[in-house]
Amino acid sequence: MPAPDRIVKVAAPAPKRVVHKTFALQKYVAFQFEVPPDCVSPRLRGSFKSSTQRIEGHRVSDDAANIDLLLLDEQQFHDFVHGPGGNVIRSAESSYEQTIDWALNSTLQQPRKYYLVFNNSLGQPRTKFVEADFTLSFE
């Protein structure tokens, strides 16, 4: 056991991919991920681009494809799903394309679950298509 006055540096975990795919979005789609215990500087980085499908069959990215991106903890996600929602840890303004670099809280001895939520808050058009690539890294 190390002496109490010594600092032991533990190797940071390898980055974890949270989402890397294209999906249809009608109401909301959530991706759960967990920050392991004892992480000092976790970061969520990535980007998304949403589009709508026009009658002609091609996809278009414009204001009609705007979506909200939310980062929620377990309680916030429960509130979001079962009620009007409320506080969020982080959110991106409604847009159809955005790059994110969010610092997350350090974890002590307990892991912490998060939910990355893509939300079609406007509801129109009914279906949007989202191409997303997000990675959780530890520095």
C-alpha cells in the first residue's frame, strides 16, 4: 500500500464510443453511457447532422431538420421521459448540425450514468434522420 503522502497516477481508460451511426428520429432517441469511477477529466466530443426527406426522395439539412441535443443524468432522464422534464446538464441550441466538446464532472469512487438525448422537440416534420458520432474520452 502506498504511503498516504504519495500520489499514484492511474492510467486513464481508453476512449469509449457512445454513438456512431445514422438513425431515424421521431420523438427522441437516447444513448446511455457511463463514466467509470475515479475519472478526473472526462469529455464528450462529437458531432451530429440531421436532415429531412423531401417528397422528391432526397435528404435536406436546413432549419426544418433542427433538433435538440441534451445531456442528462439518470434522474433528469427519468423526468424527461415521464414528465415535463426540467434541468439538464448540458444542451445544444436547436440546430441541424453541430460539433460538441463538453467537459463532464469528475467521478469519485462511483461510476456515473449519462444519457445523450436527440430530441425532435418541434415534431415537424415527423421523421428526421440523424448522423451522429460521439466519443467519451478521459484525460
